[in-house]
Amino acid sequence: MHFSSQPLHFSVLLVLASCGSSRALGGSRSGAARETQRVIPAGAVILRGERVTVGAFAIDRVPVTCRDYWDFTASRGVSPPAPPEEAGIDPALPRAHAFAGRTPPARYLAHPMVALSHDEARAFCAWRGMRLPTEAEWTRAVYGDDDRPFPWGATPDASRVNSSEFGAGDTVAVLTHPRGAGPFDVADGAGQVREWTDTREGDAVALVGSSWREPLRPRTGSPRALVPAHARSLTLGFRCVRDVSP
């Protein structure tokens, strides 16, 4: 898995108001884009063998999509940087994912928004009045209270996720694999894209999940990913959270 920051290339160290302009390419918002957040009650999560207490919060059921991000670019008058080329990825893929100015490519409207830096992901969540999740919050939302190796339970099943076994060789529309959801009905937590958190170790930021480039593996077998905040990758997306009353 590789992440890039133009022009540097390196390996991993291991929204929801509809905007009129966003209907021009994609028609009415997809069912995936209308998915509500899931409220996660206060509780605890097993994180790298330790029990961590987490307060109540709400989290996007699916990663932020290109259509969601289009609302942001239209309202703020910004254009996301072109995705960088990455080792092992067809050079045509970054070009396919690139926005035309502030407009996303039609084929990716319901796909996760990728190749944003940590600051850009944070800015989008702040625009929604939200924030990025901590590593513990994301892990609890996706895996629940126990130490299960996969969001759905203990049995590996690559048919539930967009991992390398699925063979897409790219992101797919969110909720393509609804059977991969965890105990709180949070989807696309395994496969699809790794995701930004707001958990830091020094100058690096912790990523969670796995991507379409990686084989399915239990979370206990996945090395922790720490990357610089300026990292960008076609395998890296994010979702937003908000605090809720206990």
C-alpha cells in the first residue's frame, strides 16, 4: 500500500445538504448519499489488546462520497488537488478520479472521496459542523464492543468487502457490500478505503481500516498505519463524527 504527497512518493509506515449543482451529473442524490449517521452509545472498545472507554457519538454510516464533497467544493469555491500517481497503480486511475475543476467525475459520484490530505478531510468535517473520529471511536463504531476480527464476526468472508479478492482494482460505490457492516450497522469499514482519524503519534496520523488494494485480513493481523498528515492516496478516504449526549 503506497501513499503519495506530490511530488514525494513513499510507503506507509506501518454532508449532507443536497446542492443544486450536484444534480447536473448524477441526478437526484443516491440512496447511499442519503444514509443517516449511526449513533454509537458510550462504551468500551478493545484497541491493540487494551480496553479503551469511548463516549457517545454519531458517525457516518459510509465514507464521505465524491457527491458529498461536491457540495463542499461548490459552496466554498475550491477545487481538490489532482490525485497523485502511486507505485503499483495504473497511471490512468488518478486521472479518472480527478475533479474537473470543482466537479467530480460522474462515474465516481457514489464512491468514497479519496486522495485528500488530513487537513482537507478535517476542513470538510468542520464545514458540516463535525470532526474526524479518533482511532478508538472508529474502531468501536466498526467492530463493536468485543475483539472480533472482522466487522461481521469471526469468520473471514471476502465476499463481504471490496478487498483485492473482489477484483475491482479501484473503489466501488459505497454500500456495494452491505453484508460487511458491523454490529452498529456502520458499513465499508473493511476493504474499500483506509480512513483518516484525528489520532496522532508525533508528526504522524493514524489510519484505520483497509483498502481495495489489500487482501482481507483480521484487524489483529493488520499493522497499524501511521502516515504524514500531508499524505494523499487513491486508497485513503474518511468519514465524519459528531458528539452526542450520553
